[in-house]
Amino acid sequence: MSKKIIAVVGATGEEGGGLARAILADPQGGFTVRALTRKPGSELARKLAKLGAEVVAADVNDPKSLRAAFTGAHGAFCVTSSWEQTAPERELTQARAMAHAAKEAGVAHVLWSTQEDTRRFMPPGDARMPTLKGKYKVPQFDVKGESDAAFTDLGVPVTFVRTSLPWETLLLFGMGSKRNADGTLDFVLPTEDQKLPGLAMEDLGGCLHGIFQRGPEGVARTVGLASEHLSGAEIASTLKQVLGQEVVYQSMSPEVYRTFNFPGAAELANMFHFMRDFATEYCAARDPVLTRELNPQAQSLAQWIERNKARFLRAA
């Protein structure tokens, strides 16, 4: 029996790449990968081809190429990258292009990687958080939430997938462990004492694969993924236990984090501000039990740190 094609947008990126590898690693799963990339000759694209993927040139800024790439596919994974865009409206245009392409190609099941539109919790006029880029509170979230309508309005059979803080982020954006003069490691997370849902990006692909395997039952549903909900202090404690290093958690408010002068600081501060002030709602929307049903191999933070111990010690 021939395998069903899953067209994967961003197949050489973190989310799409994880899904592509998960499908290709399961020869009995009933699916095969059509890897969409702007650079089919890149090293990452060639690696996917060696694993058995069909690599095709497609660009989310080119609707014609999307329609061609989705044609004949049973499923499609759609994602945009906020950090590659100069304006949120461009990301919205890309999401609409993917929705139209999926509709026109008759794709039976679409997974759309999205987030909450935080303006439903905190309108642009709310003074508790600065409004960015004219009308957004958390641009990298809001534009994805706003884009949900592009799929529903067209009647696309879609599952909305909300991801969590990638554990990999603990090595980035100044949140990773930093060595002090006395040999201790500092760890900073600007959500104060609130819990955060997290998930290793290398495990996300298995979850997405699991959603496709469940088929039509996922259509018109929102699925939130996380392996654990942990506070900054709990993350620091896990780092200490696994690394065998003294780790000091530096609790910081998003308001202070907002004053840091690095690219994207304002957007990240607003993101953590939202996660702090609406931690109950944000965590409740991301279910560790469901996550492990979809991907039984999803790692706890401790397991992920153990696998990446060398990276943490190098970063420190």
C-alpha cells in the first residue's frame, strides 16, 4: 500500500525538521515526507533526501509554489518564523497563502503551528504592557493567533498546535547558565515564581507525527504540547542536580528584562510578561499527559539536560 504524503513547510527548520525526521524514522507509520524548502540544495535538505524525503523547492512568499507542493499531499504542516520577519503583517500574509494553498490542493489534514493571540487577554490599550509595532502585545504570538482565522474561514481541515518554551531556549537569549567568579552558575528567567510549560524541540516532531497518525479526530481541535510545567526555581534545581554544579536562580521581572539592550528584547519581555500574568491559562492550554500520549519518548527537562550536558557546560 502506498504511503500518504505529508508536505512539511520549513522542513530544514526546527519544527518542520523534527516532524520530517519523526516520519522518516517510522517506516511502518504510513506516511512519507515531501520536504518544502527555499534551498533544496542545502546541506540540511540533502540530509533529508538521504533519509528518504522528497525535497521540493517552495517558498511561503510564493503562493504558486505552495499550491504545487501541496498538490497530491494527504497532510501538510504549516509554520511561519516570527524572527525572520520584519513585520508581523508579512507573517499573516504567509499564513493566508498556506491556508489557500491547502484548500485549493484539497489537503485532508493540516497542522498549523500557532499561539494565543494575547490581545484577547490584554487589549492593545491596556497600560500593563507596552504595545509594540502599532497594535500588538506579543507580536510573535498575536500574529499567529490572528492567522488561525485564515484556516477556519476557508474550511481547511486543520488542527491548531500550540507549542511551549523550547528547552533549547535555556541556552539562548541570556537565560542560559553563566559562570560567576566563585564558580557558581547563574540562571535567569523573567517570569518570577510562575510555572512555564516546556518541551524539547527534538521531541516536538514526534508529537506532530502522533497528531497526523490520529487522523480526523484532531481536525478543528487545538492541541497544546508540553512535557512539564516548571518554575524558574525548579528549572534551576534540575540544572543543579543534573550538571552537578551549584546553580543560583536569579528571579527577574519582565519589566526589568525589558530594559536590556539586545535585538528582540522588547518582544521577549512582553512574551514573558504574558506568560507570567496569565500563567494559569497558558499552562492549562498545554497538556503533558496528551503530549506523552502523542509521543511517549518526550523527555523531561532532567532527561534533556543529561543528553545536552556538554552544551550547557560549554555555554557556561
